[in-house]
Amino acid sequence: MNIILFGPPGAGKGTQAKYLVKKLSAFQVSTGDILRDEIKNNTYIGKKIISNMNEGKFIDDEIVNKLIENIVSNPSKKNKLIFDGYPRSLMQAENLTLLLNKSNQKINFIFFLNVNKETIIKRIAKRKNLENRTDDDLDTILKRYDKYMETTKPVLDFYSKNANFFEIDGGQEISEISRKIDTFMNV
Ligand code: AMP
């Protein structure tokens, strides 16, 4: 089963991705985590992206697309992919379709965790205290939200026409959201 978790920053995509990974013995594909690892390991890409990441800007499609290529085409991960934070632009969505087609895969479910701006601001302020992410201060959150509305929302509108697209109120308790996901998947 391949699943895309969609939603603004702070919607709870990472939390539900971890739930699904455990439940389905799947693999989380978090481009945010992959990019943070590049920075932590001080790689060539890490050096290139650090300032954009800290400022809450998107990383170039070419870089992100390249980083997920090996994961999607890895036979041991086939049909066990939980996308969290990818795709975030129409170009990334097109790339994902191509990569999946190439390896004879498809997306089974798209879950949109819908959360309003006020809740996001509150949640991310809490996360900053817990995780100390450099892109979690208020100014940067607002920028990330605007960028989401501008670049990622069109991807959402595109996917929302699919029969396997489901919207869930992301303002609910974590366990309730997981329960809704289970209901939609019928597992
Ligand atoms: P996240 O952990 O998903 O909130 O992502 C943190 C940051 O990583 C984002 O604000 C972007 O700077 C970058 N990032 C993560 N995923 C992507 C993506 N698919 N496309 C572009 N930038 C991304």
C-alpha cells in the first residue's frame, strides 16, 4: 500500500506517517527528514540547502526529486511507501507519478489532514520547544504556511478529484485521526 499524507506544516503528517509505518510495516518517506539529514551530515547538498531550509523556503524540485528516486525504485520498499511532505509542488507530483509508473506502482490512498492557521501556529510553537527546529519560529511558520498555500495547495486541488482522496479534520486528537485513516483504508 502506498499512501500520501497531505496537509500544511504542523498538520500531523509525521505523526500519522509513523503510525502507518508501524501498522503496515511500511517506510516513511519524509523529504523534510531526508533534507535535515543532508544538513546534519554536512553533505554537498546539505551545504547548498541549509539557508533555504532555515528560512522556511522550499528546496528546488530537482534536488528533492533526485533524493526520493532511489527510495521509490527500491524493490524492498515497493508498495510500502508512506509519503510525508512529498509531493509539495505540481512538478514533484508529476515526478512521483512517473517514478511510480516506472516501477509498476500506484498511490492507493491520499489523506489530507486539514488544519486551520491558528492551530498550526499553536502546534508549531509547542514543537519548537520540544524539537528546537530552526524553521519553527513564528515568522518562518507564517512564511511556510504562505508557501504551502501558493505552491502545495494546487497539488491538493489536483489530487482531490481522485476517488482515493480523503479529507480528515486534522484538528482532532491524534488517535481519532488514526482511527479515521483506518476506516477509510478499511483495515
Ligand atoms: P517538513 O519537515 O516536511 O516540515 O519540511 C521542512 C522543510 O524542508 C520545508 O520547510 C522545506 O524547506 C523543506 N522540504 C521538505 N520537503 C520538501 C519538498 N517536498 N519540497 C521542497 N522543500 C521541502
